[in-house]
Amino acid sequence: MTYFVPVEEIKFCHNQSFRGNDLYPYIVLCDFDGTISKKDVTDTLLDHFGNKKCEQLEQQWREGRIGSRECMRQQIANMDASLAQIDEVLAQIEIDPTFCAFIDFAQSEQLNVHIVSDGLDYAIQSILKRYKLDFLPVYANKLLHDYQRSWQLQFPYTNADCVKASGNCKCQHRYQLTEFKKVFYVGDGASDFCIADKVDLVFAKDKLIDFCQQYQIPFQPISAFSDVVTALPNLITAESIHC
């Protein structure tokens, strides 16, 4: 019988979550793949270590025949790689060069920041650790390894009622943040669509811009996290004046 273990338990200790001052009731939720990272991490790993079945599953997802959770579950199960090989690829993935400055800003302003991703927890934590940002709380699908070359996914944040059938239901995270006065969201793609109309303002890139325009969802277009740093102080000041 093959035993699978969460990779984060193999490589990482549990980190203290980064959380601002509860008396300063604003939170920024951030997507990871294509938003914080320059490219999609899961797609990159599948390009290196997936097989033809992974491509077929991707096509089924694009056609709406399966949800993203089932697509990812089977794709990860079709990867063939050692942990060292996975780490070698992750070591080459870069993040938005202005994201570190955004976190410095968030800390100085005591803003709360959570990473909410439909990607892989270990991959995200590994990349963040390289930038000394692994203190950030990460909510993502859990990557499991058998100490050899096989992989599995667990979905600790799934929701049977999720309209997108995602592994990580981002709307569910939003509903749990009732203590915050304002919730901002930073994202770029399809996994961000369902949460976009449930936050106070979206900072949008790429496909998420088109979605927000189509459904008249309040948003600000951005190209990098430096744009978020520029916009947030004015938004917070305006909110304080109206209180």
C-alpha cells in the first residue's frame, strides 16, 4: 500500500500567520498563480512532469465537462517526478518584483494579507520561502507525496456547493471574513471570477479585467502590485473620512 504525506510536513515547519491589527479592519486577499507569481505554477509543473492524459483533462475542463477540482486531482496524480525535480523547477519561478514592497506597505499600515489560491500549497510556500515571505498565511490545495515519484492532492477548502467546482472555494473564505470592514481582492483569472462580486473592490489583471467589465463589478486594473500600493492609501483614507 502506498502512503502519501503532505509535502509541507516533509519540508516546512508551520509558520506564524501574518495578520495586521484587528482594530484596523481591512484585509487584502491575493491569488497566487499569475498574480503574485509571474506564471502559473501548476501549469509549469505539468509541462515538465505531466503526460498526455494531463492535456486531455485540461481540454475536458475547458469544455466544461469536469470542474477544476477533478481536473487538478487527476492531473497531479499523472505527474511523474521526484521531490528534488519539483524543487528544481520551483526554484526557477519568479514573483512580481513589486510584491515584496506591497507586503512592506501592508506591514507598515497593519493591513491583513491572505493568499487564497486554487494551486498547490507546497509550491506556493516553497516560492515564498525563497523570497523570505513564508510567514504569509496560505490557503491552497494540499500537495501529497509518496517519497518516490507519485503525487496526490487533498482539498481542505473545498465546498460541495461551489459553482466552479474548484478545489479551493474562494467564496467560502470571503464568507468567513465577517469581522473585516473592507475586503479587497487581487487576482487575474478564472479561479477569481466567483469571488469578484463578493468583495468591496477587485484589483484585476488579464482575464479578470474582462470579467469585471462584463458583469459591472467594481475594479481597478493593475499590471503589478505597485499599482495596489499606489491605490490603497487613497481608498483607505476615503473610507476613514466617511466613517
